[in-house]
Amino acid sequence: MFEMAVTKKMLIGGHISTAGGIYLSPERAFNFSFRTFQIFSKNQMQWKAKPLSLEDVDKFRSEVQERKMKGIMVHASYLLNMATPDQELKAKVLDAFSEEIRRADLLGIDYLTFHPGSSTGTTEKNALKNIADNLNSLITKEQGCTILLETSAGQGKTVGHTFEQLAEIIDQVQIKEKVGICFDTCHVFAAGYDIKSRAGYGETMDKFSSALGLDKLKGFHLNDSKKGLNSRVDRHEQIGDGMLGIDGISNFIRDPRLSEKPMNLETPLGEGGYEKDLAVMNATLNED
Ligand SMILES: [Zn+2]
Ligand SMILES: [Zn+2]
């Protein structure tokens, strides 16, 4: 176990494998000195999921508790396009999404993050409305997890790449206390927000605050970006090796307003690269 300034100061985690059993993920995360983490609760490329056994659920919960980990995220399946105008697909998406909520609640997970979706076959306005309508038919006051819309890079016809689009979705959601935003640093940069410079970061946070309110900012995906500002390409890079660079990442890990918000690494090497990602962030903080 190594002590790190960055994991002490901020609630840093990473996407963690559930290979061999979902209950193994908290320890894997803890071994990186993470205080939080993200998982898929089922295969992210498949519609159907094997039911979680109660034994696995109990073990997962006690592993999390023992290590005092918090703000844990589940990333929903990539297949769920909540914006679809196709009624047959929509029924399938709703079914799978309600299963994602059920599994997150069983596991005692705080946040369920999903990609807002794509406007393929419809207009942007309708896509945003479809997402809100679907959230309204899924969200209940009783559910434990908060559902997070992930900021998108704006690749192809994906929606959710401007704070205004995300606000337009949330404005149409009825039970607002159960929705929030997961801010992906790679995506937001690729979508055209200059979070690399100190001034641009300040302006971006101000824009977020006026469109959505900082209380809706529940967590982060902490990624460098292979492509440049406004490239609209979703391609992650190891921390410090991309176009956002350590300067851009530093803006986030130095912001005291964000110290209690979970920040999960989703860099391309996965668990094979987190130690280096952490070391690069740590070195920056130690320069202070
Ligand atoms: Zn994502
Ligand atoms: Zn991405």
C-alpha cells in the first residue's frame, strides 16, 4: 500500500474489473490506494445479465464497507440508446436499464452513469425529449442510486456534448433529485470546452454552473484525450500523455470544490496503467 497526495486530497478511483467475481473489485481498487471505483455490473456489450447471487452481493457490500469506500459508480451498458425513436428498441432499452438500476441498488451503489445516446433517426430536440421521457418512466423516489448523464464528446450523432443539452434533458425530468452529471474530462475537452488553460477551466465551470448548477455535478471520468480541443472524437489517453495534458488534469485535482466528488480513471491501459497515472498526478501536486 502506497500513500499518495492525490488519493488523499481527492476522491480518486478508476474503472475496475469484476473478473472472478464482482466482490473482488473493492480490494482491487483499494490496492491502487483508490477510495472509490467504477465497475460494470454486467457484461457491457450484452443485453442479458446473469442474476447476482445474494452471497456475491453480501460479500461486495462488506468489502466496500470494510475499506470505507464511497461514491461508487456503475457504468451502464453501452448498448442502451435512451434517445432512440425506434419503439421496439426502446422497449428493450427500458427493460435493460431498469435491470441496471435494480442491480445497482442491490449492490448499494451510489451512481449509475450512462451515455445519453444518439439522435440517429430523429432530431436533436426529440432525442433529448426521448431521454427525459425514458428517465421519467424508470426513476422512482424509492430508488437508492442517482442516475448520471455522462457528458459526451459529440462524436457522430451523440447528444449531451453541451451543458445546455444536458440541462434540456434534466429540465424535463420529474424526480430531479435522482439525476446528475458525470463529467468526463476527455469528452468535455473534445466537445470544445477549453479546460486545459486555467482561465478556460474557470470559464467552463462557470458555464456548467449557470446551465446545470454545481450541485448536479456528482462525479468525473478522469481521462486525458488523444485528440485535440473540439475534435469531437472520444479517444482516451493516459494521464499526461494526451492533448489535455497534465495541465488540464491539474485544474480538476487542484479544485477544492471537487474534493468529495468521485473521479474515476478510464485510461486505455486500465488497471495496467493506473499506477503511472497516479504518479503523474501526484508529482504535480507535490510541486505545490
Ligand atoms: Zn462512459
Ligand atoms: Zn470516452
